[in-house]
Amino acid sequence: MSAEFLTKLFGLDGQSAIVIGGTGVLGGAMCDGLAAAGAFVIVAGRSRERGEKRVQKIREAGGKADFIEVDATSRDSLLSLRDQTVKMCTNIDMLINCMGVNSAIPYEEIPDDDWHRVIDGNLTATHLACQIFAPQMAQQPNGGSILNIGSVTAHLPLSRVFAYSASKAAVVNLTKNLAREYATKNVRVNVLCPGFFPAEQNRAILDKERVENIMRQTPMARFGEPEELVGAVLLLLSREAGRFITGSAVYVDGGFTAMRF
């Protein structure tokens, strides 16, 4: 009985999911979780080598997945991703925008090209994907669900990640606007805001002093593990469990945003 209930709430059998940035550490864990819940997962990213390794891992675990190469900052590349996925799956039930770009340059020294690289990689890429995939979902019988990836830095100031924080704050705002826009079109849009999960885009700024400061601010006093994001991902994307959740920002941060000194 309990297994049937949980499958009804969170099961994704017969549904498809695209994870843009699925070749990364966090996106890869999300791909694994979606596949384990029954979804056919499109691992989308620039690195064919990493994408195909992720697909192989999912298949070896009994899941269903394929890789599609994409440049998330290119409208034409995202349109191709949409068309290829529709050809394979007919419907696109879920989309995660998990591409992440960071920079560890002091504010006074940020060059224009680095600023635009971070803004384009985090905000513009999310905007383009939403603009392309939300209308596609709206015309499908069962609609769809979009999950954008924000950050705790979207709400709390953090040194040395100015462009990143600004881009993630804009992603949160964009998500809420899109949720309102598509609420009557059977498309839900939410944003997941992770705390500190060591990954490619933030290792450069995690020196000893910074790690100590983060631990003091995190009640659980540790970094997150990538798989610890999966529960929130399934809740927010599930047709049943998340059916009345849209425009929400959900934090998975070990209590980081609960702290005030």
C-alpha cells in the first residue's frame, strides 16, 4: 500500500525529462534521480564524453536515458534540443535548467567579458530555455513542469561572486513571473535554491577561510551531497505531489538561509 501511494505521488513512469547541464555534478545527480523514478531522461550539455558516461550509468542501473549535445546560450541549439526530444518522446514533461557558471574575481576587477559570460550562462540560458520549452509544454495534453536552479546567494550577499549572485537573483524573479504567466496553461515553474554543494563552478572560491565561514553559517555544519537535491526535485516536478506548487523557491541548504548573526 505505501509503495503504491509513493509511486502515485512521485513516480515518473512514461514521462520524459530534459536536464540542461546534466553533464555536471549536480545536474548528473538529478538525472540519476529522475531516471530512478521512471522518467526517460535527456542528458543535455556540451560535453559528449561526460554526457555519454552519465547515460551509460543510468542504463546500467536499469533506467532510460540518452544524450543530446546543446549550447544552452544558443537559441538555435536549444530549438534543436526541443525538436530532437519531441521526435524521440512526443511530449516534454519536465525541464531542469541546471547549467551553472561562476567567477571568483573581486568586484572592482571584473572584466566585461567575464561578467557577460556568467550572466549569459546562468540567466540568459535559463530565459532562452523557458521561452522555447514553456510554449511547447502548454500545448501538450498534460502540460509540463519547469525547474530552474537558483542559489542561496540570490537572497544573501556573498563576497566574490557578484555576477553569479546577480544572475541567480534574476533567475528567481524570472521564475516567479513565468509561474504567473503559465499558471492557467498547465505549466508549473519553480526554482530550487541549493546551498553549498562543491561542484566545478565553485571549487575555485572554496579556500580554507571561505569554507570555515560557510560552516559557521550552516547549522548542519557540512556541505551538501548532490543526491540530497533529488527529493526536492521530485516534489517540484511531480504531476501529483507538486500539482499545486508553482512560483516557489525551495531551499536545500542545511539551514544556511535560516541563520542570522
